[in-house]
Amino acid sequence: MMHKAFRGRGAGSGQRSPFDRQIGIESMEQTGQLNPSYVACSGAVASSRRSAQIFITNVEAGSEGRNLATAVSRRRSERYLRLEIVRRGRMTIEQNGETLGFRAGDMLLLDPSRKFSRTLRESTHISVLHISKRALEDRGMSYRFLRACHPIHETEDVAALRALLLTFIHYLDNASDALVERLGHHFLDLMDVMIESSGALDSGRGAKAIVPRATRIITCRLADTNLNMAGIANELNVSISSLTRAFRQRGLSPMRYAYELRLEHAGRLLAQTPTLAIQDVACRCGFASPAHFSRLFKKKHGMTPREYANHHESPQECEATEATEATEATAPREA
DNA sequence: TAGCCACATACAGTGCGGGA
DNA sequence: TCCCGCACTGTATGTGGCTA
């Protein structure tokens, strides 16, 4: 889906890559390119880009020993998690009497809704992904951490994902809005790798533990036509009865939940690529039968898949819709 | 709290025809 | 040719009762 209204590039945006034009905090203040209130709390934004679910900023902060403590808006901090990659420099984060140090190459998950303070030891460059908590919840991932800050432990998967993220950030400025939007969804789907590597989550067998784990499995296997109750239960090492019982607390069955996600995914696919054959869309969303897919799609969206695709193919209608969505989007705005 | 079992039923899959 | 709608059948799922 195109989001032209999201072209919210930060100060100093131009034709060059975001990292060709990183500007230190002092020079940014002197040139008056930033809102002073934001400079005071978080350093200088060298570039930024947002999709509906993820908002990416590159923060360049220069003052040694500067305390960047926590003047983040309460509303935003409650809605977004921060995945931070330290690109250069060193910093410490203090929370609950515990101080954690981070250097170039380190990654961390931060829940800004919990009180913390940040101190920079030297000129530091951080890439920050602001991740919608709601979007994580929709994907069955928990964001309710016991502590505010969790270092992400390096595994091969984490290293691969970090490399992908950095590549994505590198080409951010030149990528189309549609691509940024799609990649945003893909990175959200992959966030479980980061969250699990942070050790932030409890693992357990109660309903509270089963449902998030099951929804994560469902999310990862949306396109799998063989996805069924037995497979999910088997993967979780619980009985089908326990799985069903746990899910009942959410007001729907596991497979109903899967269909909801599949139909949402189908909607995105049709909006992004209206020329795609309905058969292909059905297949990519885990429906073995196009007829069945078509029926469920109409029930959910009030129109057939082809009508839905045609609706999004018209650029004028599309942009009007996007303008509305942009206004309603919950992406954070930097003060 | 979790597993097992039996039963009812909702729905996925299939085939076919019709319309654009 | 592609997509949608309809009808039918078999299967997966949900539910309740019981037990450990």
C-alpha cells in the first residue's frame, strides 16, 4: 500500500543516503533544523522514515556525558517499543538501579513506557525502530517486559536480521513508500527473533503463555495450507483441548484467528499488487481453495477479492484512502 | 489444571455451471 | 479464460463430561 503522506523525512533529507548526511547535534542546533525540544531530549535526527507500523529514525548525538533521559511523550511511549542498534559510540542505560552498557554493534529492546535514563559516553549514532505494540500484539508477540531494557543476545539469526535491517535502513531514503510499507510488515513478522533473543519474555505452559506462542506460530505459517490445530498443539507440546481452551479466552478459536490474519494479509496483497490472480493470492495466504478464499474474503471485506483489488488499483481512490489512513496512523511524531 | 473421549456441527474442499 | 456462486460431502473443530 502506498503511503505518500508518510514521506516524513527528517532534517537534512536529500538525494544522498541517510548516512552521508549525518550531522552532529551542535551543528543541527546552530542551523536550526530541528525542533529544540526534541534536540534537548533525544539528540539530532539525521533521517527518519515511517510506515503504518514502524517508524525508523537515525539519531546522531554528540555531547559527551550528555544525559538523554526520558522526555518522550507518554502517549507515544505507551504505544511503541524501541529496537535500538548502536552504530557508533557508547552509551549506558540506567533503570531500576541497574546500569547496562552498550557499544557499537550492540542491539537492545527498550520499553519507553518504563522509567529509564540514557547517558552517552562519546559521540554516538543510534538507529531506532519504533515498533507499534499493537502490531506486535496482532502478531501474537508479547511486549510486556519485566524490565525496560533488554540487550539482544547475538545468535546467527539475530546477526542475519541485523544485517537485513541495516541494509534496509541504508536504502531507506530511496525506497518507495510501498516497499517501505511491505518491509515494515515483514520486519514485524520477524520481531519474535529479536524478542526471544532478548530473554524478555516468560516461557510457561499456562494459557497466558500458550496463546502468544500459538499466535506466533500461526503468524509465521500463514501461507501454510497444512496449518491445523494438531500441528500447532504438537509444536507447543500441549493437547488440542488445552490449545482450544486457552484460545477461548480471546473469544475465538485458533483456526478462526488464523483465517482473520490470512484475510488481512490477502487484503494487503491485493492492495499492493492488484494485478495478482485471485488464485495466487489465495495460495499465498494459505487457502487451498480459491472459491473458499473468495467466499471468506467477501464475508470479511464486504466485496469480492477482484472488486477489492480494482478498488485499490484506482490511484485517486487509493491516495484519498491513504491520506485518511495517514491522519489516523499511530506512528510517532518526534515532538 | 490438563488430558481423553464421544458427539454435534461448522466449514473446507470439490465439481459444475454461468457470466464477464 | 478467469472468477464467482451454488450444492454437496467428508472432515476438522468445538464442546461437554469425566478422570487423574
